[in-house]
Amino acid sequence: MHFLGIYSVWIVFHAALCNYSEDQCSWRGSGLSQQQGSVEQISLHCSEGTLDWLYPKGALRLTLSPRLPSIAVGPGGGGGSSGLITACVKASENFHGAQLYLERDGVLELLVGDRLETSLPPSVRCFSRAPGETLALFLQATPHQDISRRTASFRYELRGDWTARLSLDSNHISTFDACRPCNNTEILMAVCTSDFVVRGNIRSVQEDENLRAAVIKVSATRVFRQKYALFTGTSRVSTRGEIRTLLQCGVKPGPGSFLFTGRVHFGEAWLGCAPRYKDFLHAYTAAKAAQQIPCELPVD
């Protein structure tokens, strides 16, 4: 075990299911403003945001207390969360002057190294916190004679357990969980809880070697819901967007209409459940007749 001393950022995760304030999501500061040997205390209360540490020096203590929204469902549906929280961090391209570690049960795991000292490409790293478990991130300033032009920046996202199959951590991803087809229950819940729900066709599939991802080019015939402007256009013919999934899933272009659902991670759409539209419609119609749909969707 390594002891990092006080020159670390502790990021402790505590979850609460309620609304959160949008003005406490990010922090930006400089090590030059700190007194020698001091530890600055910071607290953020959002499910996503950024940290920008300019001229890393001294220490910070950052506590994240995200107030994650619970799942709202209709009559006959399940809901809520088991309390499992999935957290992801994505370092900036020019992450300099520090190293980022995850500490779990007294064991340290390097998540992001100083870009000046490692050739590892930037990636998204994800990990989970079970109910009652405490996780910490340590951001340790690396010693440099010249700290100018050094900034340790990263973005973070925290999600409930309903997004567990959408983990983007290519170093610890379970291909089985990410690539297996969704069952009917998962499809119907994905319609209610996803960041985007879109009916459309696959135009093409391209490989992004840097992300180790497949980029699915989609022509959308109907946008039921989208959290951000992912699919844009002036008509059904011209409404288009991109969805990413793992290369290992082997997605290929083909005919037919699909219902694409998924989550937005760091501004990009990532695929969750994507049944053929006729299969979704069959499952939805049967569940509605049995009064077992978790939420309504204005289907054709």
C-alpha cells in the first residue's frame, strides 16, 4: 500500500435521492493560492461536473454528495434503486501535474497518470460504490521544478444502478453485460429511463480505434425523447445522429427499423437496449394489455 500523505484530493461519494442544485457542480482553482501545507476543503453536489486544478501544488479535499434522481414509473411498474452508484471519470487530453488514484479497502489503483510521465492514452475509467461503502479518489500533485502550464482537469459522472450495463471503462468492461440482447423487461425499463429513445435505421457503422468503439450512424424516423440535441434535422428524412458501442459487440449495418435507447456519457450517446422496432412493439403491446408497462410511449 502507498501512503500519499496530505498532497492528495479525496473524493468521497455519498448518494441521496432528491433534486440537486445546478450551481454546485464544478470547481476551478489554483495551487498558487494555497498556503504551504494547507488542505483546501471543497464540496460539490451534482451527478456530473468538472474539476480544474491549475498549477497543482499543495492539497485539496473534495467531497461529492450527488443527489441522484430516483426513477419515476407508472402504474404496474417497478422503480427505485438498490443504492449502487456507478462513477466515471474522464481526464482531459492535457492532464498534467498530478496522478489520479482510486482507493478501495486500503488498496490504491492508478486511474490517470501524469501525461508528462506516461504514454497511456486518455480513457474513461468507471467504478461502483455499493450501499454503505466508501470510495475515495486521490489526486496527487507530482513534483516539478516548473509548474507553469500544468493543469489537472477531469470530468465526472455518477449514475444509479439502472445504467450499470452502460459502463464505458474499456479496462474493466464486461463484454457479456454490454453486448447481450436486452430481455423484454429491460427494454421496457430502458424506454422509461434512458437519456434518448429513438426509432431509426442504421446508415453505416464506423470504427473509432482511439475509443475502441463502434460509431453507429443513425437516420432517425422518430425521436421520442432525447436529453441533449443528439439527433438533429428538419424532417424525418434528414434527422441524423451517432451512437457509440463497444467494438467487441460486432454491430453491423443492416436493414430494418430499430428502437435505440441509451445514455449520454460525457456528451456522447452510448447504446443501451436496441431491439428491432417490431419486437419492441410486440413486447410493449403485450405488457400494456396486461397493465404491466412501467411508463407510456406514444407508439404508432
